[in-house]
Amino acid sequence: MSDTPLKVWLDRGGALLRLRLSRPKANIIDAPMVAALRAALSAHHATAGLRGALLDAEGPHFSFGASVEEHLPEQCAGMLAALHGLLGEMLEWPAPILTAVHGQCLGGGLELACAGSLIFAAPDAKFAQPEIKLGVFAPAASCLLPPRIGQAAAEDLLLSGRSVDAQEALALSLVTAIADDAQAAALDWFDRHLADKSASSLALALTAVRAARGAELRRRLRDLEALYLDRLMKTRDASEGLNAFLAKRAPKWEHA
């Protein structure tokens, strides 16, 4: 496993921040990955002339999601606080964040993509919030998915945990476009639509369109963290689902 969970560099003459998840094949959104992403976004928050960021990943998959071990009762409070802090920073970052997805984009990986602006998908991309299959729910996705794809579609994905392919994700407006090379498509969109814009004007336009969403997300996440920690994690089935996954066995639900 690489010691560096994230590769960071500037592209397009300093106009584009590149962020690449670099722990294939799973690219787990664990504490080191979250910390690296927060550090990179913070370091470039005030970089002059930035008109965007592109988030992509090494290996066959974008991300299998957050660490299941970090979801266990003794670690989940810190995990949720850190991940939700990152997503809040992404929503308030002063330039559009584009995401290029190939392979599996699951759980916390999909939450990461949804906190950005536009998602570009390769034909093999698969999207899911499978937390319910482990007996838990996804607080951030519960906030991020409804305004992006509509309430009914969000409930479909969050309550079933099912996976959707790139074509269905496009039909749901979860992704902006499908391309054989999702990264190249995202770069092309940046070159055509953002590269010639004023960075300061883009920042203010993004603030205008996202300010209410960012404030509402932070408020709702506080409520959902309390629901997750104070109620969900006190149920028998939540611990059973997580431990069954780690033990590679079927969960035995007691519905309590």
C-alpha cells in the first residue's frame, strides 16, 4: 500500500487543482485519506487563479467507500466528524470540483463525488450507497442525494442499497456525462467552460448557488450524526451488520 493516499498537483498553468485517490484498488475513504483531502483543499483555498479542481482515482475503481472498521461504535464518532467536515469544506470551496469516476463508486466515495459539482462517468462506473445492507445508514448521502436526484430516487438508492450503472446514473442526473475516458471528459469540460472565466467571479457565483445548501447541509449533518450515534449505534442490528461484514458472513437480524 502506498504511504501517500492522495496525489496533489496543479495543472492547466495553475488554473486546475488535481486530486487523485492513490490507494488502489479500494481507495478507501479512511482517516488518512480524509485528512489528506482536507489538507489539500485547505492549502489551495486561497490559491490565486484557480478555476476548478478535478478529483479522480488510480486503479480499477474510484472508491469502495469509507472504512467499515471506522464505522464500529468505538470509532464512528470521529469518523463521521472528519468525513462530514471534509464534505462541508468541499461544498464551500471557492471553485467547482469536478469528479471523474470509473469502476465502483460506493458509500463514502459517492458522498465525496456528490459534494463536488459535476460527475463524469466511465461506461463501467457503478454507484451505490450500500450502508443499509450493513444495518446502518449514510448521513451525508441522506442530505446530498435528494437535491441532486430527487426525493424518490434518493430513497430508492438509500433504502435498497442497490447499485446503478452509468446509464441509469445519467438518467437520474447523478452524473453529467458518460465517456470512455471520464478524466479526459472532465478536463475537456474544464477547458471549454471554466478555463476562460474569472476565478474571483466563479468563486462568487459558486457561493451564490451553494450558500444555502452548504449551511443546510451542516445543520442537517449535526442532526443526523446525533441520530446515528445516539440511536442507530445503540441498536443490536447495527453492530451485527458491521461485524458480519468484517467476518464475511451473512448478518442475523433481530430487528432491534
